[in-house]
Amino acid sequence: MPDCILAMDQGTTSSRAIVFDLNGDIVAVAQQEFRQIFPADGWVEHDANEIWDTSIKTAQAAFNEAEAKGFTVKAIGITNQRETSVLWERDGVKPVHNAIVWQDRRTAGVCQRLKDEGHEFEVQDKTGLLLDPYFSATKLAWLLENEHGVRAHAAAGKLAWGTIDSFLIAKLTGGKRHVTDATNASRTSLFNIRTQEWDESLLRIFGVPENVLPEVLDSCADFGETTPDLFGRSVPILGVAGDQQAATVGQCCFESGAIKSTYGTGCFVLMNTGENLVPSKNRLLTTVAYRIAGKTTYALEGSIFIAGAAVQWLRDGIKVLGHARDSEALARQAGDDHGVYMVPAFTGLGAPHWDPHVRAALFGMTRATGRAEIVRATLESVCFQTHDLFSAMAEDGISPKVLRVDGGMVANDWLAQMLADLLALPVDRPKVMETTALGAAYLAGLQAGLYSGFSDLTAQWQREKRFVPAGRFGQRDAMLDKWYKAVAAARSFA
């Protein structure tokens, strides 16, 4: 019976499980969406029990389908929405509050206070991150301060905290393991990416007790085994990485300078910088790309909070789309001179602006504006934001020669071509689009000995299509000028 690997891909809007054979081809897949909870302006939560329920159901469905086809699942890899975090009771792995999502902005005031107190330099120097509500530390600090009895229970050792990977591993192992990997730890603002340890000074700054934190392992490691009741036998969990780092592995960006951009709920550009920890002078993030056999590989990252989530808003919020796939045809209907610009700051702006207070806005509408123009403006906003990240990278002295893209949005040929035109770069779309889940599978496969090394994985990567810039640079400059004005106007209004 051929071997295969189960990847649990726990995302912002859905939980998905994909089984890959050792050639990187999909054997089975299952997916379920779950609720988005918005308790107040700028607040975003998930029910952690729903995350678990959808995660295990999709994992079991994909596992059973693969084994019914004659495959044997040898290992599990996990990838997850990164900065989203959960606090739970160790006894029974019961969440004490909804998960606070990476998009949540409730701690903007706390971040500003810490900046005013002069802590940002230390935080950025040790973690590679800025002081922003995006990251996990202030989410945990908020729970400790605002949920009755939580701090006392934490002090008594009754509570555990972690990002979604930690929570899923705790549930999968029946509460036996409280662990994470270095990529997820690097997104908390509590983990020193230079020393690769939880940092005592950072814990004091954020008011976090160390006893709630998970043990940090390599991205390829023994994270524990599932309880036998879940899959009919125990299955080892051998690979873990945050979603964007997993996509970096899935895109085989193993060489220094290799760069990928993932277009899911948000958009995230990661460039491998090898063993060099590269600080950004232009408000990009320095982070851990992966840690294997104790060796840390770093990356430079630009984070956009809203990409596919804006298309979801078009579909579910104002209902101008029946399905996300309709966006390509509608974008083609709108003329190049449609004049509408969207700033999709539904939960603030990420890199390079890092403005948690600005909110979404549409500019330039007339009586002739219809759903085609609004849809096209939404897709263009994702490309404009990507251009902002690449401009920041250029100011940091980085000039990529080609961009590898993945995520559901870039199945849209119009969007991929727009990216190539705006960035003035070739854009490569891979044959296997599920690179986030594939990266988690690759990590588990490396630990299981199913692959001998990166060379095995690189040999599998295939380009499905390359999008070459069309040379419309004059038009590009005029569009970017209006985009900058729209961003400035939205920030001024906030």
C-alpha cells in the first residue's frame, strides 16, 4: 500500500484537510467553513470548539477517503492561521474564551502605550516584529486582564495558551502535549528569534506568565501521536508550521532570495534570507521561515490583512458576487478607466503602514459605477497592496527577479496578470496550488524519513503558468498615484 501524508490546514475562514502522496499529488480533500464572530468594531473572534470540530471532521474524512483508496497515512502535518491564539484549561483542553483572531484590533491602545513607554525597539530587535495588535502577545495579555479569574488560574498552572497549532495538537493528543514550532512562536512577540527561546524581558513587558506557554520544537519534530479513537490507530504528528511559512516550504523557496506571495484571507509575501537575520528599515517583518535539525532559516515578510476576505465581503456582505470565481469575469467587464479605488482596511492596514485605526473605503464612485467596477477595484486593491510591499523591499535593497504565487485568489488569471503588470515582474503560478497544506505535508514527510532532503521536494515543484508584464507602465504609474491618494484619504479620515 503506497504511503501518504495527511495535512491539516486550519485557516481563517475554513478548516481543510488534504492527503498528499509522496509525489505531492492530492489523494483526498475535505473542507468546512466556520463562523466569523465580530463582537465590536475591529474585534474578530472564532469559536475554538468550532475550529476543532471542523478540523477533526475534515481530517477524518480525508484520512478515510485516502485509506479507502488503498493508501496508508504515515504522518500528519499541521499548518495554521498564525497569530490567532487560544487559552484553554489543561484539564480536558477546554477553551476559556473564543479564539482572538490575527485580524483583531482590540489591543491597539495597549500597543500604543507600550510604544509610548519606549518598548518597540526592544520588541523589534528581539522578535523582528513591530508593536501591533496583529501579533499574539497583547491578545493573551488582554485575556489575562479582562476575563475574570483567568490570571489566578494561569498562575496556578491550570491554563495553557498557544496559537492554533498548539490547541489542535493538545486536542489530537488528548491533552498530553503542549507544544508549538519555531515559526508560530516567532509570531507571538514573546519569542526571541536570535536566541530561539521565550524571552524573560518580553514576558515582563507584556505581563505574561511563562507557565502558560508551549514548548518550542523544530518545524520537523515529534509533536506527539493522535489518540487511537480519532483515526482508528495512533498517527504521529511530525511537521508543523504557520501558514505562510508552510507555503514557503510548499513553494520550495529554500534558497536565499527566493520569494513567494500567498493570496488567501490576507496576503503575505515571504522572502527566504537564509541564516541571515535581516532587519527591515521600512517596516517589514523579520521572522523564522523554518527551523529544521536545530538550524534556523529566516525570512523577511510583508503582511496584508485583507485580500480574499474582501472578495468574501463582496459575496456575503454586500452580495454583489454569487461566487468568488465570478470576480474574474466581472473585473474584465470594467474598463481600465473605471476610476474606482478601494482601500480594504476592514481591520486596519498592515505593512508597510501598520495603521490599526483606518477602516475600509471606496473612492471615485459615480452613478455609472456598478458591481463590475467595485469588484475590479477590490481585486486591484490586493495588487496595489502587494506593490506597496515590494516597494518597501526595494528600499531595503531587495530586488526579486520572479515571484511565486499561490492561494485561491491567483486561480484568477486577470489578477495574476495585474500583479505582473504592477510589479513589473514575471509571476509564476505552480501546478499544485495548495502549497500551504503541501508544505505541512513536506515537513512531516521529512521528519518521517519519506524524503531524503530539500532536493527531493524541489524536484517535484512544477510551474503551471507564467504571467509576464505587459509593459503598461504609464498606466500603472497613474493608477498607483490615485491609490496612494486613496490610502492617504482613508488614513486621514480615521
